[in-house]
Amino acid sequence: MSIPAKLNDVLHEMPGIKVRMMNERRVRVDLSPDTLPALLEILKGRLGYCHLSAISCVDWVQTDQFELVYHVWSHMLKTMVSAHIFISRQPGQFISVYDIHAPAGFFERDIHEMFGVHFEGAPNLNKFILTSWGGPPPMLKSFNTREYVEKTFDWVQYSPDWLKDIEAKGGGID
């Protein structure tokens, strides 16, 4: 497996990045956050990486960082580049890449809602999934679902008629 020549040439123009071929159609690039916008611009403008298919986030509590992964696809090279950056959990901020890839607006909004990462310059960071949610970002590894539920909701014994019928016949839930 080797990186497509055009992509290899462009990636090696950029200082301080680490490049690994993951499989025949996927390249992993590890770089510093300040280099990411330039990489996305160059990939889009020179190699046709026009499709931002996702931005994903991982909460690394042990290192007090978020890992943001930008997945871009080139129809011309038929290759995915996954650009990995790490940002501090505190303050949990990064710049929006909406101006480079408009679909970033949706992904940044989702990550903001679920992890609390603020994207400077994003067009809209309003809630859209958890519109009535009052708790902390639920995808943080520090979020304790059980504790939140016990503090927020009253327990109600669940005993629907269909279950009562089953229990009357000797079945049920242990």
C-alpha cells in the first residue's frame, strides 16, 4: 500500500505532520490544530477533497484533551484523509472550518451539543437534538448517566397490564 503520489507530494509540503496509510483508501494525518485549516484548504483546492463526510470527537479524560477527526474524501483520488488534532478539554475551543466546508456547520453543532466544544465562527451552535436538555454534555466520559437520572427524575414502578398478566401465569422480569 502506498499513498497516492499527488497526495503524498502535498502532504510532505506541510511541516510537522505525521502521515500513515491505514488501508488502500484511507490515510491518517496527525497534525497540530493550527495547521488543520491550511491542510483542508490545500486538500480541497489542489486535490479535490471536496467532501467533508464527518467530524468526530473523542473525549480523552486521561490526557485532558479532545481529539477531533476531520474526514475528507476525494472523488478524484478515491481516498479518504482523516486529519487528527488534539485540543485541550479546558477551555474546549477550536475554530470552525465552516468557511472551508459548509457541512462542518452540522458536525460542529453536534459536537458542541454532545461534548461542549465551542467552535469559534460556527454559524449556529444552538441545540437541535437535546432541545429540552438541561444537563452537561452527555457524551463526556465524566458524565454519569445513572447519577443524572437519579437526581433529575422520580422513579416510577413500571407495571403495565400486559406484564401483570405474564406474572400471574408465573413469568415476568427478574
